Amino acid sequence: MIKHFLEQLRIQRWDDHRYYHHSRINQSLHFVSAVSFMIAYVMMVFDPLISALIGWLVSMTSRQAGHFFFEPRGYDHVNQATHEHKEEIKVGYNLQRKVVLMSIWAAAPVVLYLQPTLFGLLPPWTSAMDFARETAKLWLVIGIGGLLFRTIHLFFIRDVETGLVWMTKILTDPFNDFMLYRKAPIALLRGELIDPGLDLMGEGLEEQHA
């Protein structure tokens, strides 16, 4: 059972890499995200609110910027798939779902500013520091909620194992991305905009099917 779980985790990680991380800029931003997420994990022990601020302001923004602005959206010749198909089959948050999640994240401090008690759910903030910490609380809830929502959603539209594997993947992505994309910034400085390794992988697959 554990062996099968780990195999499914490996497959989800590989599919995520080969479908959605062609751009060296995206990979480099994921490296930045991975480092900051690991710092956020450490800070979770000492100050969860600071951890939430790091996680959202640095880790998530750099991570999602790579997907939204730098990842190619044309036909994927390596995997022989359209952008629309890749969005449809994505296990986790595709771009459309990410827009919803990031919109909720961005709206949270605006709502808190207009409603200092968040409709009576929180004590009113009275200073900039209070506002920052109350915002961090909301972002922490949004982060945990987003993870649990998609995990449980996958229980119903796929199966329980897929949901648990995806949740495990998300929680361990910083460590995996650090190892996977640690050389991406150097490759980017050499002028590589697209990971050539994926093209080589695609050529190998074509030869196997020839």
C-alpha cells in the first residue's frame, strides 16, 4: 500500500514537472518559492503569522507568477497536448482555480481594511502591525482551507488516495522543487529560456513509439 502511494506521488510529481514547468524562468521562480517556503516552514514553529506572510507574499507570488506570466501556453510538442487539455487534466489547481484562490487572497486584506472586525469575527485592528498580523491570520486560514478544500474535492471527483497523494505532494513540493530546480537560475543566466531536458525526453518517447 505504501509502495503504491509513493508510486502515485512520483507520477503526480513527474506529470506536474513535464506538463507545467517548461520555462526556465518559471523553474527559477519555483526555486525561489521553494527556499522561502522552507523558511516559512521553520518559522511556523516560532511564529505562524510570520510564516503565513512569507508563504503568501514571497512563496506563492513567485510560484504563481511563473505559471501565469512565463510558462508557454501554446501547443506542447513534447507531451503532444494542448494547453486546454493540460488545464483540464491537472490534478491540483489549474490556472482558472488559481485565479479564484489568488483573488480570495488579494481580497482578504481589502475586506479586513473595510471591516476591521471582519464582521465581528476578529478583534478590531488599531495599528499597522495589528492589521498585518490579522491579515496573516486570514491568509493562514485561506492557505489551509485551500489545501483541504481541493484534497476533499479530489476524494469525490477522483478517489481518496489521489487526494491524499496530492496533499502530500503540495506539502513536500518545496523540498522536491529545491532539488529539481536548483540549477535553473544558472541555466537561465546561460540564456536557456526553455528546459532542453524536456525536449530530449519528448524525442525519446517519440523514438519508442516509432
